[in-house]
Amino acid sequence: MENLSGKTALVTGASRGIGAAIARHFAELGTKVVLLARDGKALSDLAADIGSLGGQALAMPGDVRRYADLEHAVAAAVQRFGRLDILVNNAGVIEPIARLADSEPEAWGRIADINLKGVYHGLRAAIPQMLHTGSGVVVNISSGAATSALEGWSHYCSTKAAVLSLTACAAKEYGAHGIRVVGLSPGTVATEMQAVIRKSGINPVSRLDPAVHIPPEWVARAVAFLCSEQGEEFAGTDFSLKDNAGRARVGLPLIV
């Protein structure tokens, strides 16, 4: 992963869970990180922590639902670090979980704004800068829900399915211009989202043994792999950590 040293990455949803793990791992690899999330205090604490360990991080409080916030974060990355090499569209939510007839239209739409439009906003803001430099990598955090219908998850399943298509479209449009766009489906991860899912009790995922959830640090290692030269072959695809083939490529423990 040495080829990530000196690069600059923008990570959305970076205040906790998978996003924070990705930011920390990038910093360990010598990548400068721009952190975007709504929780400014958590971002500042994370940036300070990364700095105390010798890394470079810039906290950018913002909301992926607002395109201007992504545009501002990209501009800040270029101004502070001179470039933007990597975008990780990680921000995503699943709460509130509800069957369609019980769902609140406003809340359902909010999920779509974050999970789908937030990814579009990231792509739209970052791609022009990557085109300017002639290279870049975008990793969209995907989900098995993109291809599986799960009760109570109509908002999450449909938005993740749309992101899967958006990944393929972006790869087709910009792959020839040196920009690699790839999805990452990590499976179930031990984050606060799993507590929300478990509390809902609506579908089989809510009844999974917590021991089967992988740590967010594994997802971070997979993102770094996809951003490295080794990840080039997966452009336009949805790379999965739910089977041993994907885990073996990243160097993660296998399913037994």
C-alpha cells in the first residue's frame, strides 16, 4: 500500500464507524485525509488524534445532502494539500427502519438524500478535480442490500441498488480518463448501525449473532487495497468481503 503515501483522500461520514476507521488507516499509510461529516466535534477530535500520531487531517463539518458542502470540501483539499486523489463515499444511514406502509415519507426521502444523492454529490464535486490531474480513485461503500430485498429496508435497499448503478455509470464515463470508480460491499460491520438493525427486529439481519459482524478496520484495509495498484482490476465492479475470494485478496482472515 506504499503507493498511497503522499496522496490526499476525502472521506464522507468520517466522524465514526467505518468512515473513522478508513481515515485512520489512510493516515497510517501516509495519506493526507479530509474528513467530512455533520458532527464537527467528533471530526475535530479525530483530526487531532491523527495529527498526534504524525498524520495530516483536515476536519470539514458538512452534510452530504448539500452539494455545496462537498464542493467546498474538495476545494479545501486542494487548497490545503495541493490535490485530491481519492474520494470515499461512505456516508450512509438506515434509520428509521419500517415497512413501506408504516414509513414516514419525509424520513424515507432523507435516507435517499444521504445514501444516493450524497454519493452523486461526492462524484460531481470530485471528478472535475480528478480530471484536471488525470487520475483518481472513487470508492463507493455498497451493500449486499443492493441486490437483496429485505423487509423494512425499502429505503436502504433501493438507495444502495441505485449507488451500484451509479458506480457502474461513473466507471463507464470516466474510466478511460484515468479515474477508477469501484464499489465495496463489506457485509455486516460492527458499528452503531447494527445496534439500530438489531433493535428493529424486523428481518433476519436483526437476529444475526453479533460475532459474525466484521470490524470496521477490515473495511478500511479493503478500501486501501482498492485504492492501490492492486485494485485496478476491480474498476466498475462491486468488490465484496462477504466471501473468501475478496478477503484473500485484501489479506483478511477467511470465513471458516
